[in-house]
Amino acid sequence: MRKLSELEIQKIDQRLKSLKIRYIEIYEEIRDHYITALEQVSLEKFDAKKEVLDDEFAWSVVKKMEKELSEQVSKQVLVAQLEFLKFWNHGIKGLLIAFVGLTALVISIFSIPPSELILVFLAIIICTAAGVFIIKRDALSFSLSHKTVSISSAIALKRIGILNSVFVWVYVMPNIFTHGAILTNTLFVAGMGIVTVISMMYSISLLAIASSLHKPKLL
């Protein structure tokens, strides 16, 4: 086994950058795989072995890995959120805190005028996004160029997207189509309140588990 030269490392990095790998976990695993495999061959066989590895980790293969990793971590996040919300598993103290907190939340939400619930939900989205960006700072980027991020950051952002979708289809679109008249419908207003409470719990659980996700196993 030999140590790769700086030029050889650059060739590996150039290849991986050309693939525009989305998740840093996959990038690091493939890079380690390249280095380990190429350290086993002589300098004369470097290019030939690298071509084999390039075929092994072709663009389609990498995108399949990204899809599988995304599905794996999405399930992991969902399970973690559900476990967090099982307040009855946290003993009497957890049960009391959850009961008092949920009661206060329900009373607060249902005491807000229907026309202002949309602002409450918008605040939930903004606070959740801000919390995720603080916890997962690699998710925040003002660059238009490709950036590799951690899978947990990407999944957390996707889950904020779920809140955005709920906001548009449950709050915004009905108001637009009815010119605000739907806010006089008691059943719709009650539904908005329930959705807001559930969304608040969803947001709290997402922020609670965002920093505690385990690094997934890849290769």
C-alpha cells in the first residue's frame, strides 16, 4: 500500500465534484472508497483503476445512492418525531408537561381570530426554518453554485416544505377561491385550528430531533 500524491488526490476530487453529489455523507464515503482502492495499486495502474472506479460510481449509481439514503433518513426522522411525540413514554412529569402545554396551545390557537390564524401558521414556518438553519448551519447558503450538504439538513428542509404545502393548500388557496368568505364557516375554522395545533407539534418535534440524528451507514 502506498500514499497517494497530491495530484492523484486532486484527480479524485475533480471526478467527485463533476458528479455534483448532493449529500456530504455520500461524497465522503465514495472519496474514502476511491482512496483506499487506489492506494492498493501502483502508480502505473492508477489511471486504469480509477476508470474502473469511475464506472462503479457512475452518475446514475450515485443518484440511486442519494435516493436510497434520502428514503432511509426520511424514515429515521419520521420515527424519531413520532417517538418524541409519545409523551406518555416520558413518565408522569413528561405527561403533565405535555398535557399542560397542549392545553395551553389549543386554548391559544382557538382564541385567535380566524383571519389571524394564517399569520400564526406563517410564524410557525418561519420559526421552524430559522431553528433548522441555526441547528443545521450547512443548510444555509446564498451561493447559486452546487453545494454538498448533510443528509439530515436536507431532510429537515424537506420537512419544512411539508409545512409550506399545508400553508398553501389549507390556508391560502381556500381564502383566495372564496375571497375570504370561507373564514365564516365554523367547520373550516375549527379545521384550521386543529391543523395549526398539529403543525405546531410537528414543528417542535422536528426541531427537537434535528440535532440528534445518527450518521447513516452507506457503503
